[in-house]
Amino acid sequence: MIKEISVTELKAAIDSHENIQIIDVREPHEHDAAAIGGTLIPLGTLPDHVGQISKDKKVIVHCRSGKRSENAIRFLESNFGFENLYNLRGGILAWKGEIDPSLNVS
């Protein structure tokens, strides 16, 4: 089962300077329009960038709605043995809805 984190939990972790990593698996144009911090690794390029993803701290993976990030987590867990990945429930759309309504996503 995929572990999840809510946008309010992520915001609290960011605000308290928790030692986390955020991975955005959207496409560059989506990231350019609205980003919440973290490293952009588009889903299709994930196999080439596995080395950039920490295995030593909580890693939050997000996309627009949570589906691509869920697929990314399944891939990383199945193929590379990750156990520290959390899907951002609702993705950046939830972040816009609950944290920052000014984001340019729809």
C-alpha cells in the first residue's frame, strides 16, 4: 500500500524545516507554471534520475492530482527497493485548494 501525506502535513513539515525531500514528477511546463519547491524529475525520466532520490529521509512525491506520483512510487518501490516514499494526496491541486489559492494550476 502506498503511504500518503496530506498537503497540511507537508506544509507543517516544510514550516518546521523537517529533513524531507520533495520530488515533482510533473512535466517542466507544469512545474514552471506552479511549483511548491523540491526537485523536478518528470515521470518519464525517473529511471535516469533514481540516484537523486534519497533513501535516508522521508521523500514526498507529487504531481498534479496524485496519480502520476502514485505510479512513480510503485515503480521506485518495485524496482529499486525504496521504503521511504510518500504520495502527496491530491497533488498540487489539493495544495492550491488548501494552502495557496494563488497557484496557477487547473
